[in-house]
Amino acid sequence: MKIDLVEIRRLSLPFKESFRSAVNEEIVKDVFLIEISSGEYVGYGESGTTNNAFYVEETNSSLEYVLENFLIDLLFKTEIHSPWDVSFAFGPIRRNYMAKALVECAIWDLFAKYQRLPLWKVVGGVRDEIEVGISIGLQPNDDVLLEKVASAIDEGYRRVKLKIKPGNDIEPLRRVRQSFPTVPLMVDANCSYTLGDLEVLRQLDDFNLMMIEQPLSYNDLFGHSLLAKEIDTPLCLDESICSIEDLKVALELDACSVVNLKVARVGGLSTSLAIEKMCREGEVGLWCGGLYETGVGRALNLAVGSLEGVNLPGDTSPSSRYFARDIIKESLEFVAPGTIALPKEHGLGVELDKEYIDSRTLYSKVYENPR
């Protein structure tokens, strides 16, 4: 496979409403879209970065720098027989997982199109429909939160995730659980607690939660291993797992029993497949998380969600939940309550809305292979 051309576009897409977590609030989606051309085929990828470093250390600015100064040149120099060749070629570049994922996932799309197969079949998916959950951010008051949970249940979401932070946790949860005693419910703390909050974290056991996601710092695997012994609620790791090596250490320490897999956070689909295999063989809970993606990133998440080892509903809501208008022509929507069908077309299986993309493009850059 010879790469002829790489184009990156920076887009600004307004959200329908802002999203608040323990550490940040987003009102627009600033995203890089990459197009990688090889002969008649084009592969697409989407960045997971934002304009700040609250979730991971990478930002849109750092991602663009690494692309322009390292990854695109390495891509042009690499003899590509499969996407794993690209993942291997990027190995000497330390971390910068989201920059790597942007390129590598577009190569996977390209690879599947060369094989004239949907991506989810190429990676070994075993289901053609995915059950999905929903993530609900911090709300201005409990009444608004209850309304949003009720709406999610009415729409058929298979589980509900609530963002929490110190001081905005036990009482909102109590009201939600009293109003909806049987809904599958989990919480996401985005690293906002410490072991000094143990008494509060123990109270989470009262609410019959599926899991608590990333309660402690992203770099505190040992702390999570201690917390796991003190509470009954299963621990899920998100920000802590950026590589297969991170996962090995977490499992050895018994720091979690569930993993939130985000393809961009771990450097691409190749590492995601390795993580899925380890979780499946170790009987660890696994689900595919989201980063408020457009239809390009959502199609990729659906492919991951089709894997056998992904055994819990993920965060891949329909596009219309987040954006008034998506960048793909046919948005990914429910085919049944709480269920999205996998695309049948080759590759990611989505067609880009070029006219709308042009209208939302802040700038674009084109790189031609000089070789």
C-alpha cells in the first residue's frame, strides 16, 4: 500500500449543549479530520484531542505539531502491508497516543476498503448490532439531572453513566436511585477523588452501581488497588490505561475489574485489539468509551464494540444526541431502542458530508508523498 497524500482539516463543530465533568466544560468540538489517500481509496480518521490538557496531556496544538514534524514523514517512509506496520513504525515516538491513533485508524479504514469489507469484520467483530449506554454530565441541579435520566431511559439506553465530583455525588445519586431503582447505573469521577475521600467512596456501595469509573488520579494504579479492597463497587479504569503495559500492571495489582477502552487514548486500533484480547482471556469487563466523536469516530467505536471481549454497553450514542448536524451524510441512529447497527459498507462505512465539512473547516493542510 503506497500512501500518496495526507490532508488534515481542523473543524469547529458546535455541541447542542455544553458537557460538564469534574474537571472541564466543553461547548464546541474542535477536532482534526485526516484523509489518507492511496490510489483510488481514501481512509478517514478523527482526533480525540481538545484544546486543553484536562483529560490527557495531548492537545490539538501538540497533536498537530507531532503530525507535521514526525508522524506524516514516518508514514510516507513506511512500507505498509497492514495497519500493524504503521503502529510498529510509530513505536519510537514516545506516548502522543492520540496523534498516533488519528493516523493509524485512517490506515485501518483504508486497509478495510482495500479488502472490500466493513472494518468491523476485518477486526474480527462478532455482532452486527451494538447495545449502547449514555453519559450524562454534571447538571445545574438535581431536578434537571432526573429529567435527563428519565429521558435516557425513555429512549432505551441500556445503561446510564453519571458524572460526579466531590460535593456533587451522594445526594444526586440518592435521588436518581430512588426515582429509578432498577436502571443499570454507573458513575464517572474523572480522577477527582483521593484515598482521603474513602468514607464518601464507601457510600457509593449503597446505590447498586455497575461500577465507578476512574475515582483516583490517572497515575495512581497502586491507590486504585488499595481502594478496590475497601469498597464493593467494581472499579473501572479509563485515564490510567494508555497501553497494553498499563493494563498488565493494573490487572496484576487488582486495581480494576472493568476497563473503559478509548481507541484514541491507547494509540489506535492495533493496541485496542490487544487490550480486547487480554480482557477477554482474563474475563475482565470491557466497554468502548466515547470522546463526543463525530460520525467518523463513532463508526470506529462501533467496530470496536462488535468485538467478542467488549461485554458491556459503551458510550456510542447516536450522533444526533450531541450535534445538530454531523459531518457524515447518514447519521448513526438507533435501529431499536438502545441499539445501533454496524455499517454494511466497506471500511468505516460512512460517507462524509463534504459541503458541511467545508463550511466548518477552520483551515486545512495537504502533504504529498515525495517518494
